Amino acid sequence: MRLSVLGGGNSGMTLAGFFSAVGHEVKLFKNSLKGQARYENYPVKAKGKLSFETTIGVVTNDIEEVMGHGEIIFLSVPAYAQDVFFDKLVPFLRPESYLCLTPDNYGGFRLIEKLRNMGKPPHQRMLSLSSVVFACRKTSEHEVAIKGIKEEVKVASINNGVLMGGIKQLNAIQRIYRPSENIFEVLLSNMNPVVHTVTTLMNAGWIESKQGAFDFYGQGISPSVAKVIQTIDDERMAIGCKLDLKLTSLLENMRILYGITEVDLHKALSHSRIHTQDLAPKSLKTRYIFEDVPYGLVPMSEMGKWLRVPTPGIDSIIHLASMVWERNFKDSVPKELFRYLNRLTS
């Protein structure tokens, strides 16, 4: 199969390497490359939970070439970078290609809004994924470390007519994808905003004084921090319940995705072999705030208001982040979100 990956960071490089290792024709768009850069048979080595040595067919900063290649295109970048990539990819988006947002982070709504403002129709073959497949770190230009592999990734589409065909294509690569009830099940199944934001803000002093030189999960998630995380997770679940969604809790999600058997959320997070021994962010200028607050917690809070579900815990974390950074994080919610909420609840 011809596959394209947009994003040369942790997950993008790992995805492109994995796809190549299992025999697919892969082209990777790497925005950070300078000049007219194009590399063929780009070597990649993975170690850890999954090990392989392979070469990616093409790595380039020519997005037209990469977009023209893939039967399936995976956009795997932080949510705050999605709009930059949308601007680049829209001119070359072919109706026959599946575009997978991995994870979506409400980007599908923002892309629809962007296309509408340009006088273009929505892209019909857009798939929204609940999370990235690999818990991974890029350790050098050609090497990645894989600490965990998801055993299940939820998939939805704003256009339900393409969902099962898209999942069939995805499962031909790796049999871990399953359909979701609707787009909101996918969006509310991303656990990063639940865990990252609380742990970062409640460890702000330690992060700033130690420049992140401590185990973010193993040491940063104490019983008290876990209690706040549980509160945020309960509010996420309540939003899902109001939408008649059967969401899994954070603890149950860890069992499903990683096979973790702990019965206590504190122990599950702080003892997780997948997450422990990962250092904390070196500063509070981290995607754990700039991605997970505006593109995770803020949409949850706004959905709560729309659905009349109280979210005092989520609102408190948003308020704390806003005070720390002296900025309004609430300007990131696309209007398209409320159009679909209205369609679902009317």
C-alpha cells in the first residue's frame, strides 16, 4: 500500500518507519528540512517494545509529492501545529485519499471550517483517530525508542459513509482499529489532556526548579495529583454520558491499551512500565499545556456548558494555565464543533 505521513517528530517518524518495516511504500513530509531537501531510502532504527531497522522510501519537505503519493495520509503533529499543516496540504488534498488525523484533537472541525471559509466542500474521506499508536520518543535523527504499543485505537468520521471502508484499509496495516459511536467518542477518548495538564501544573515548582529532571509519572503523580486527575476524568465521562456515549475510564483505558492490571489510578499511573522513567518537561512551555489545554480541556469545558454538565475541575485547570501564561486559552474552539453538537442533540 502507498502511505504518506505528515510530521517528522516522535510519532510521525515512528509511524513512517513502522509502515516501511512491514512492507509499505512510504513517503514522509518533514517540515523542518531546509531548502529543496529530498532523501531516498532514509534509514530508521527503532528499539524497545518494538525493534526494527528499515529505510523510509522518501523523506522530503515537498508536500505536493507526499500528498500525491498516499492512498492513506496520516497527519501526526501536535494540535497547535495542525493549522500550519492544513494550510500546506489543502491545495493537494485528493478526494480519493483517506486523511487520518492521529490524534484528531478537534482538528477535523477546524479543517472543515477552513475549507468552508475557502469556499470548498468538506473532505469526505477524513478519519479521526483517538490517539497515536506508539508511546515513543525520537532519540536521534534516525532512531526512535518505543515504550508501548496501543492494542486498540478508536476511529470515527464526520462522514459516516466512509468509516467502515477506512477502517478496513487501516486494519490491513495493523489490526488495532475499531469504529466509534461518533466523532465525540473519539475526541473524548484522548486521555492526554486528562493526565498531562494536571500533572504539569501541580508540579510547576518542581519543573521550574529542577528543569524537569524527575520522573514525570513515577514521581510527579502522587496520590493527591491522582485524585485531581480522577476528578477531571469523571467530568470527561459525564460529558460523554450526556451524549449517550459509553466511554471507558482512564484506568480501564490503561488496561485496554497497555494491559495494566493495577486497580488504583495512582498506582496505575505512577507504576506504569510504559510511562515511568520519562523525564518531566524542562519548562512550563510545553505541549502538555499549549496542546492539551486549548485543544483538549477547553473544548471539553465548552461542551460541558453546551450540554449543561458541570466541569469545575476542568475549568480550574484551564484557569490555572491561563494565570500562569497570562493568556486566554478559550479562543481555540472551532464553531463547527457546536454545529455538530447541535445536529447530534437536536
